[in-house]
Amino acid sequence: MSRISRRKFVEGTGAGIVATAVPLKGQTARTAPVTPSVPHTTIQVTVNGERRKIEVEDRWTLVEVLRDHLGLTGSKVGCDRGECGACTVLLDGRPVYSCSQLAVWADGRSVETVEGLTQHGQLDALQQAFIQHDGPQCGFCTSGQLMSAKALLNHNPHPTVDEVRHAMTGNICRCSNYNRYVESVMAAAGTLSASARRKA
Amino acid sequence: MNTLNQVGHASPRIDAQKRVTGTATYTGDIRLPGMLYARVLRSPHPHARIRSIDLSRAQALPGVKAILTRENCDVVWGSGDTRNKRYLFNNPVRFAGDAVAAVAALDRHIAEEATRLIEVDYETLPFVLDPEEALQPGAVEIQPGGNHSPNNRGERQPEVYRRGNIEEGLRAADQVFEDHYTSAHVNNAQLEPRVAIAQWEGDKLTVYASTQGISNCHTEIARDLNLAPEKVRVICQFMGGGFGNKNQCHDFDLMAALLAKQAGVPVKLEFTRKEDFLSVHGRWPTKQYYKVGVKRDGTLTAIQLRGYSGMGPYRKGSGGIAGIEIYQCPHVERSVTQAYTNIAVSANLRGPDYPQGVFGIESLMDDVAYSLKMDPVDFRLKNMTRKFNDQTPYTSIGLEDCIRRGAEAFEWKKRWHAPGAGSGPVKRGAGMAMGSFFSSMGRSSAVIDLDSRGMYHLHVGVTDIGTAAKTTMALIAAEELGVPLEKIDVIWGDTDRCPYSVGESGSRTTTHTGYAVVEAARDLKRQIAEKGLPQGSQMLTATANTNPAAPTAARYSFVAHFAEVEVDTELGHVKVVKYVAAHDSGRVVNPLTATSQVKGGAIMGIGMALHEELLYDKATGLPLTAGYYGARVMTHLDAPEVEVLWIETEDAYGPFGAKTLGEPTIIPSVAAVANAIYNAIGKRVKDLPITRDKILGVLA
């Protein structure tokens, strides 16, 4: 069930690329400094629908490349050791800790970050619900919470409260605003299903 | 209470959109041209003298640009220790995690590799982890003069508070209860790890800090680096939490500045998560010995506390143990000793002196109530504080309503039962606890500029650590000015653009800076009445530097929490299944964000009750649980739904009668959970955290 949904999601992302016709950048992204003695690799990654060719050191993590070399600082590094979830992004539609993925592993794959949630200046239903229901306190874990929630709603648009908690339990919030995050996701799911009903 | 137009209405944060789109710029998101990355090398020993440091291999690594050690840096970090001289790099090193060197290099991988290439020759020294053992004769001396950290008067004596005569109080009792409790070192564990970026432009230093108080940070950097205040600028635009451990200027701010000076380019110094757990500070561990005297009818005659707090090797925090002040009682004696130990440094964490002390006294008072066959709620209603220290009236007190209405909402009578009742294996139990927190009034500033387009530019030196301080300030300004919230443009987090603010510690921003905002708004209204609205390029500017006199009455916030737990008596697992938090914080400025604060504080306290501890290996003196998994902070799956009840008392002080809010939220939560566990299983765990092994231990 979730596998099918995931494939659909990936296909959806692909269609987005065709529609917006973002060309493959002719030039490899500048990623200095690259230490010459360290092995490096040129990878191609689709980031938020845009294909990017990047030269990376093999030791760089995905979140390092996103933040330090592509300027996508929405994904945060809270622990850099796969504990907190602040760096959660979608890799081919599945939520991963981008601090625990080497950038070279993302070669040929698709990455979605918090910056990709807003489409044509329109906030995602999750983002709107996070604002209305006071999801972020300090906000440092918020991008990760959003991406985990996004992955959940992509394959399960009508989750129960318990399903939300399970899907997001890899995202620590030390402000402990867990009630608000769950409330936000349930509200977003409600909004989405209401708009789906209207369309039907 | 009268209804206001802006204040008191739920309002989403004015910066919420930035926080949900990844466009809020946190300190670590800043990248300056030519910037280097820095890492710190730390002691792997709990106590050791450094014989020598060999930098040759690190210096030879291509890409390394600057290195600091004690050899080339004798800068004293003033706010790192209030009693002794604490250098940025100390010899001897006094805990596993004490800084030994800092390296700046082209990127963080090179900097990290360079720290591994630094060769340090250590002579290991004996160490001591427990505060009482540290005070024994013959214990290794951690600081010159011994391990008894001096009190506020500089004497190596405990901090003592007395009223009445404790011996008389104990003699007057029909029954004396005696018990002891311990609490663990718990880390603040805010999600944003420590980071500082320093940039020199000529002789002017800009530090992009992750701080709870730009003003304090600014003053202290200038002091420690011997710079004129106008030569230092501190910026913190978005901040990923702190809970008390980002109050002052920190060693990494200073290290970044010195590395940047040496290298001639900007430097970003980052801590790893492990460093963040070990090398900043957490809540001080305590040992608490109580005696309580009580009459047969439940009237208290005496409360005595002898406590010990382990401060780590540097004195950064008060080391106090608070809680007994929530009871009225004629004879009270509290004596707390702060000791140096070779564990991570201890200082402020949300309600610094409170949750551990309230755990101790509220555990014992619970036992007293049960022993007298009194309902714990009735016992507290009988003995709760009516005047501060039984002497000074409160400006307002909603404690009784917090207890009564909280108990009603919780359905206390239905959920509470005889201890240990129920057949198991999963047993339910209900517990409650109460608390109070100082609601200070004091110095702060605000500036409002009004332009001819009708925008009010509010300058406040806040950073907004997650408390919604910016939104609170904007609401207060909008209320006083009588304009829509959208007309308020808040400028914050930059010492070159904002006036002094007290900093987000002590839950003081609303009461201190909010008061200054009210005064600035009033001044602006007077100016408008006098001069009319500004036209064209005109601008009206109102400034307030306020320092309201403390009221003669005591100003406190009050709180009562109620928890219901399920305890699996075969596995020792505890789940909090119902939770009610009743709060008197005076008038609530923004119910939306205030409620979030309460929910978060309560849940954080549940983690302190059940999971969190920085464990040390007694044989090696090395920490074992430095990280989120090890500390087992609360997750989505652990968190119960917290029901929040506002008891809004009328208070004549503070902006629109607002009292403190952020810290009271955690104060009684630990004790409420502990008391619920007792009610469920009929046995009391007296050492925090109440982990599965301890529950199975008392049940065995």
C-alpha cells in the first residue's frame, strides 16, 4: 500500500520537473573547499524538483551539501548522529535523517526539503496548520517535523492521532510542543480531506 | 478581569511563517565570505594535569589556519565561574569535556582532523563525582581552597534560611517524618547546538551568537576581551532553544572571536551534540535530607532541609534547592551546600532551583498526607502558602484556585485511590503537586519609532528563544497604542539596533521588557497628542528605560499539576495517561503561545521524572549518556495530552497584570508524576529519574 503511494509520489515529482522544465545546470555547483587528498565524486541529485550536478567529497553528508553548498539551510543539524530528526528530508519520497546519509548515496535520487513544501508561493496545508496551531516554539525541529508529517500524509492522508505520533516519533522537540504538532497534523489532514471532498 | 482588545486573545506568532518555511535564519545558517570552521579538543579525563601539548602535526595539516591553547591564550571567561578564575583553556582540566584547544580550518572536517592530531600528555589525577564525597576530608581538591564552593558572602558555609526555631518546631510536632531524595544531572538539550560566528572589521567585533540575552552577551564579550562596548556587536536573529544554558556570553563566543583575530577572517565555531551535552551545563544534581513535623490534624510545625548540590568543577549557577516555601509553617530551616565535583558543570535549566526541590518536598508531604489518612489535595489546601515566608502578602495569589479547579478538571476524586490499590499487572494511580515562582520586576528598555505611513517600529533587545517574546512584545505595544497588530514592526536581536533588554532568563521578558514597551507606547501617545501624527519624512520616537520599584508585597506565579499514570508492575514501564496543569500567571498575554509553553514545560518535567540523567561511570569518571538517546528525552510517543487551565488573577503590577510563565511550567511536574507512581504501586521511588529498574526494585 505505502509502496504504491510512494511510487505515485515519485512519479508526481517527476511530472513536476517536466512541467516546470528546469534545465540541468550546465555547470557543476561550486563546492569549494574540496580537499584534494580526499576522494570526491560528482553526483546528480534532484533537489526540490531541480536537477543539480554537484562535486562532493565522499565524506560529506547529505545535510552538509544541502546546507553548506546548496544554501538550503531550512534543514537543521541538531545532533549529526541520527538521534533528533531536525535534518529530516524526503529521499525518493521517504523520510530520512539527512545527517546520516552520505551525499554520494543520493546520486541519481530525488530529495525534497522544507524549502520545497511551498509551491508557487502557496504554503502547504501542513505549514498553514503549523502556524495556526502554534506548532513551532523555538522552531529548530520544525522543518524535520514538517517533512515527517508530509511523508505520512503522502501515503496516509487520514491518519489517527496514534499514527501521527508513530510517524513523527523520530523527531525530537525539546520545547516538547508535541501536543501542538499532532494537533497541527490532524488539522492539516482535516483540511486536505475537506478540500478533497469539495473537489469530489 | 476586564477584556482587552489585543492582549488576552490567541494570536499566532508574528514570525511563524518564517519558522515553517525554513527561511528563519538561525545562527548556524549564517555563512560569511571566507569563513573558517572551528572545532574544540576536549579532555578525555575527569581530572588531569596537562604536561605538554604538541601541535606540530595539527599545524602541518593543510587547511589549518589558527589554533588556540592555554599556551597562547590566557583569556578568562568571566561568566564561566562566579567564584574562581576560569580560563578558556584550563590546566588542570577538571571534567571530561573541559576545553584543551580550539582549531580553525578551511572546513569542519579538516578542523576535526586537526583536533585529533594534537598530542596532549596528561598526568591523570584522582577525581570525585558525588557532592557529599567531595566534601569529605581527604577528597581530591578540585579548586584551590577546597571543594566547598563559597556561598554568596564568600564564606565556605552553606546557604542558610531560617524562620522560627526548628528544634522548637520539631518538639511541637505529634509526629516527625524524615526522608531523603536525590535528583540527577539533566541536560538542557535544546535542539540547536552551540554555535558562534565571529567577524572583525578593523577593531570592531561582530559575534553572531546563539544567546538568550544579546545585552548580557555583549557586555560580557566586551569585558572578557577588554574591548570598548561600542566595539562589540552581538546579533541573534532566530534561536533554537536554550532553557537557561544560553544566558550569558559563552566560551565558544570568545574562542570564535580569538580564532577570527588570529586567522584574519571570520570563524564559525560549532559544537557537536556530545560537546553540547558535556561542555556547557545542565541542571545540578542534588541530595536532599528532610525532616517535617506535623500535628495530628495535619498542621505543619517544622520543615527542615539539609541539601547538597553538585556544581561540577566551576561555579556557574546558584545550586539552590527550592520548594519548601510553598508551605506555611512557623519553624523552617533550609541549609544547602554547593560542592565542586569532576562532572559536567551545573547551572540554569528551566526553573533552576525548583523541580528537583519540589520533587523532594512534595514526595515527603505526600507521604505525610497518606500517613495522616488525609487526601493529598486537602492536605495541600490546608498547608499551602498564604503569605511569602509566612510574612509578606502576595500581590496576587491564585494557588487555591489552581488546586481546586485543577482537581475538578482532573476528576481527582474519581482517579485518586488508596496507594497500591488495583490488581495489576498494569496499575493506575493519580498524583499532584504545587509550586510557585518569583515574578520579578526590573530594568529594561524599549524604543518605538512612528513613521508617516503609520508603522510603529518597536525596538526591543529580545531574541525570542521559542517563548514567542517578539509576538508578546508586539501584542503589548498594539494594545497600549490601540492599533492593529499588523502595524507593529518588531526589531530585535541586534545590539547595534536594539536597546538593553534583561534577556530571556528568569521568565522576565514579558514582565521587564513588556513593561518598558507599555511605557514607551504611553510616551508615544503623549507625543502624538502634543505634536500630531508625523508627516512626510518626519518620525516620532519614544524611549523608555524602566526600572519599576519592586512592590512591597511579594510577586509570585502559582501552579498545581495533576498526573495519572499507568505502571506496568512486571516491566516497570510508566505511561502518563492524563495530565492537567493549572496556572496562575496573572493575565495571560497570548493564550495560544502561553498554552504551548505550559504543555511543553509539563512534558519536559515528565522526562526529568522518568528518564533523564547524565550517567557517569564511577570507575573512570566518564559520562555514559551524553546525547538524546542516552538521556532519553521525551518523544512524541511518550507525551500525554496536557490540559491547561488558566487561573487569571488580577495583579496590579507588570504589563496589564502579567506575571511569569515560562519556568513555572516545569516546577511541579516531576513531583506530580512521582506521586502518581506512588499512588499506583504503593511504593515510593526517592531517586530521580524513576526508571524501570528502580520501580522493579521497590516492588521486589
